[in-house]
Amino acid sequence: MGYSKTYTQVLKGVISNLIRSSEQIDALFLSHIHDDHIGGAGRFIKDIQKDCALGNVVCRWIYNPPRMYDVEQTFDNKNGVLCGIVSGDKVYEYIQSHSPLDLGDVIEGMSFSIDGMRITILSPDEDKLNLLREKYSNNRPLCKSETNEISVEAGNVVDDYATSLNDFNTDCFQEDISVENASSIAALFECVGKRILWLSDSVPSVIIHSLFKLGYCEANKLHCDAVLLSHHGSVANNSLALFKMIQCEKYIISADGINRYCLPNKETVARIISASSKLPVTLYLNYDDGRLVRMFKSDVPEYVKSMIDIHYLHDMEAIDL
């Protein structure tokens, strides 16, 4: 659900339209507690508490709380700070009060169906979820000192766009060490003959292990119709080894060009190209802004066209699978 502004500026209107059409959200997946993924859920729950019409719009919450406790009272902690764990606690308190059966852990190996769609969970594994819960205290309330315990998202201070696509060492890889990102829920969605691999902010070591357990490998690739790249296209969350296990022609990056972590990384695109047996691959970016457009300016245009079919998406523009 993005940041709180994602909800107020975009999702709130979408949800209102669903209610007017007498429709519901079959399942709401909240991948992990970084604020750019769960901040909007905290704002959504505030609106639910003000407007009873919103109370039944979500049929099922898919969420792994980082800590669980007896809720005595839901309130805004004036001593707390605006960060993912605050929204995470609000989500936990709401689910515990209204949909407690939704609080079972969601971990790799699980598979279930929702309205005809088959969902196979690939991340987190039990160890990564336990590390998250070891990091965060079960005690309440929050205090300002807790900011020292909260991981920020992995990223660079400058982008790598001046490097040409064929100049990256795509075999070199150092995995994201964020406990929160490693706890991300990631899944394979299958419906009406289509497969979508949704990686949220997961780490490739966990995804690779899950795919191996499902029988996939470099010689027996997972065929997908689309892949949402992990952690906004971060080079620390998308390895060449993972891409070699996937056969896909369409990749999606969710990131704008003004984020302070300089994501997406161009090296991630170079790894996709290196692993792909069929070129060009199609790359979708959900923003059309100057920095993202400049990503491939250092490359020969003809070479880029032979490797990547790039689409910069506009508001409400759909992807044809």
C-alpha cells in the first residue's frame, strides 16, 4: 500500500470505487514493515475506524507481524516516530481485533487459492521471519530510541547510469542484509494460465531455495508471464543466479527517479539481459521521469533497442500479459 500519501492520493479513490460498485478486495498482501510498503495501510486503518463502510472491503489480510502482544488500546503514540514499525503495529492491532484468524504466519512452502487464483509463497522462510521478530521487542509502547533499531532500505548514494550495459560484472553479487527486506512476503500468482512472480523486497537466496524445492533450476526454468523485480530493481536483491532460473520476457520495476536510494540500479537490467535466452526483454517502469529516461543515455541506442523494449507507464496504464 505504499507510503501514506500513496493511499491518500491513489488507493483511497480506488477503494471508494470498489465500494460504490459493491465489490471487495479478496486479499490484501502487506509484504513487510518498511514504510514505503505498509505506510498506506496505517492510514487506511484510520479511515476504517472512522467509516464503517470500509470495514468489510478487505476479505483477508496477508501479513506477518514483527511482534505480537495483548492489545489493550489502539491509539496514536505521541512519543513514537513515523516509521514502518508504527504502521506495522497498527495493522497488527486492527487484524487482531477484527480478523484474528488472518494472523497465522505466511511462510515459504505454503500454497492456497483465492477466488480461482493459486498463490505459492516463496518468502520469507522461517529463519528470516524469526530474525525479524528477534530484532523487534514485544513490549509497548514505542519510544523515540527505537529508531536506532529500525533498518533503512538498502541503496546507493549515486546511481550507476553512466556505466554501459555491457560493462557490468554481472556475476559479482552482494546480497541485501536488511532484516526487514529478507522478511518480505513474496509469491507466485497463477490464474487463467498466467503466472506472475511478485518479489516485493525479498532476497534472492530465499527465493532461489524456494524455487529449488518446487523443482525449478537453471535447466528447468520457472516460466512466468511477468516478474515484479525485488526492492525497486535494487542490485542487492536481484541476482544473476535467480534470473537464470526464470524464463520471462516482461519485467516490472516499481520506482520513481527521485528516490534517495538511487533505485533502480542499471546493473539489475544488465543481469536480466545476461540471463535471458530471448532478447529483447520488455521492461516496464511505472514512472516516466527524467532520471529514469536517462538510465540508458550512456549506451548506443541501437544496442539498447536490441536488448530491451522499454515502456515508461503513465497513471492507470495497464500492462498487457
